[in-house]
Amino acid sequence: MDITVEISSIDTSYQHCRLRHGPSEKRMLCSIMENGIQEPLIGVVQKERNILLDGFKRYRCAKKAGIDYVVFRSIGSDEAEAIVALLRLANAKSLSFFEQARLIDELRESHKLSVSEIARRLERSSAWVSVRQGLTSELTPFIFDKIMGGDFPMYAYLSSVRPIMRINSIKPTEIEDFVRATSNKGLTVRDIDILAKSYFRGGDDFRKNITEGNINWCLDAMKAVNQVDSSTEKSDEEKKIIIDLEIIHKRLRRVPTTLARDQNWSPSFLAESHLICGGILRFVKIFSNTIKEFHDKTRPQKSDSCPARGGSE
């Protein structure tokens, strides 16, 4: 049902469930200034409240353009039914993975629907719902707000940060620090991928420079490494050393976490691991000193502290 409503009467309490994107909103504002709003805002009328679910960019543009009345389409008899209806139209409305996750979270937390009930209403599998529910549980509110607010690219998190986090058992606070350092810097998804690998897999040099805002230096250093890597052929011995270093790096993160867990270790495991650990301890100091010396030799030269890139629009 389409009705004409005063824009000041619209409830935007679900705005946190939808992604912001400044550039596309600017383009939309120009279009609305020339042609008006071509599609109705979508939501639900509940107890004389016009609750908006889809069309937040149009809503904000309408306010900036001084439009007082808009067409509003109600798609359910209550909030939960309207959210389900919007999710069922997800393909047509192009809801992102994050937006689907936030709306499902609203159905579970605010409207007390179970995973199985949501799946039944959406005609989806419980696994489809659980995957999206899992996204909200793995992120801190700070990270989610940065992504939903358009300060940190959603695709950069999904393609770069999330896989690294899962493989290396990185703490949420470390992810927060990285997102904080790289948000609102006008970085591309490719840039963030390079920085994420430097921050989570590299040494203190890269982590410190990224945290302090020396983004350009880090990008230039890593791109220089990639250019050298593609233009020169490593010897067989160098390739083996690189593989060994990668294996050591992965194990150094994983083994301490595993051994710190309280488990009912078998007597045979304890006896064998005691001997191996003794052998490792004999070489720890030599290993540490050698790695530190080699790391110092290979450190990229930093001529200037490059400022961070310009802010987003």
C-alpha cells in the first residue's frame, strides 16, 4: 500500500542496519534535485509510526533537497513481518551480506524469533541464517559501526581482514586497532589488502607505521617488495627458506594458543612433547638472535614519514 507522508513523520530507527556510501549518495542527491524521487520509500506503518526499512539514502537526500512529502510503501502488518518481506526481496533490493546480518540480528534480538523460525519465514535453510548471525557475533560494535557507516569498506573486511583473522586466531582488539588506523583514509580494497598482510603478518615496523598513520610509506614498501618479487627469480635455496619462514610464522601463532588450553593430555604425548620442547629451548636464543639480525638487514629504508591519504568524501 502506497501513501504520501510528511518526511518529518518517518522513523529511522533501523538506519544502523543499512550501509552508507557517500559517493553514491551524492550522485543520488543530484538526480533527485533534477528529477525528484522516482521510487517509494519502503517500511511499515505501526501504531501511527512510519518505520523506514529501505530507502535511507533517498530519505537523507530528500531532507537535503527540502522535500517535505514522500511516497511511503508499507510491506507488512508489523515490524518483524516487514523485515522478513524485505529479506525475501534481498536479491531484487541488493541487500549486502552485512545488511542481511543486521536485519536477522534485529529479528532475533528485538523480535525474539528463533533461527529456525526465521529460516522458515524466509524459505531459507537454517545454515543460511546462522552464517549471517555468526557475522554479528564475530565483530565488535566498533568494527560493525565503522563498516556500516561507510568508514571502512565492507569488501575489504570480507576479502582481506576476515580470512587473516580466522587463519591466525587474531584477537578482536587487534582488528579494531587496524580498522581504526585505516578508516576514512580514502584507501582502495587493494590498498587495505596490502596493509592487512603487513599489519597482521609483518613485524613491528609495519604495525607501528600503520598505527601512526604512515600509510603511504607502508604501501610503497610493500609494493616495492612485490615489484622485486615479480622481476627477479629466487634460487631454490631462497624459495625453501621462504617456505620455512612461513611455516615457522604460522606455528608460532598457533602452537602457544593450543598448548595454553587445559586439556587431558595423554601420558605418551606429555613424554614425547617434553623431549621435543627441551630441544626447542636449547635453540631459542640462537634462533631469536639470528632472526632479529636478519630482520634488521632486510628492513625497508624509510626516507620520509609520509602523511596518511586524504579523508573520504
